[in-house]
Amino acid sequence: MVAVIPTQDPPLEMGAETAKEIIRLKIGTLIDVRQPTEIELEGDIPEAESVPLFDLKKLLGHTLTEEEQEILDCDQPTDRDVRFFISIINKHHYQKGNVLLCLCHSGKRSLHAAMLLRSMGYERAYSVKGGVRAWRETE
């Protein structure tokens, strides 16, 4: 008996090499969903725009876990914060027709970010498989 592995249609992940090519061709935007402290410790990705996942979740009205709230440790986002976030994403996604490429340390949080963006109607949101580690391995 052969095991059937379900596929994502369309897939939520793409490899780092493909993602880098999309950035090089200027048809995508790299969104770093790591927390600012992680970026300080691990270094930034110059091509990326920082939109931490926990901030993204709060802006979209999702409840954070106790651990996420402790890491984030901030107030509720204001309406202005939400409008600013949506304007950033819309600028990159709709006005330029760009692919949204989410990136985190290992690829787990970025997968969640891509799912959140897809749930909002951003059909061209993807997670970079393997995260920053895979991104740096292709340099």
C-alpha cells in the first residue's frame, strides 16, 4: 500500500534559492517576521522589511499565546498601527503585483505568517522553507 501525502494547492512554501531569484528579479518582497531581538542577535537580511509575526498576529486580531504575549510584551495595536501594516502589505503586494515572501529563523513562524496573509486574501504569500538558515546557506 502506498501512502498518499497531501499537497498544498497552491504550496505555502518555496525554497530559498527560488525566493532569492524572485527578490533579484524585483517581483517579490521579503518580509522578516522575526522579533527585533532575534534580528539584533542573528543579523538582519538587507533585502527584508521587518514585520514581526507576533505584531502581525495582534494587528489581525488573533489572540497570542501566553508565551507569545510575554515575548512581545506590548499593548494592543491601535487603528493607526493596523492601517500602517495594511498599507505596507498592499503597497508591496497589489501596487507592484509582488509575491510576499515571509522569512523567520527556521521557517515555522514564516509558514504561519504566510497562512495568515493568505487568509486575508493575499494569495501570493509564501514562506521561505528553512528560514534564515536556508537563506544564508545559498549565499
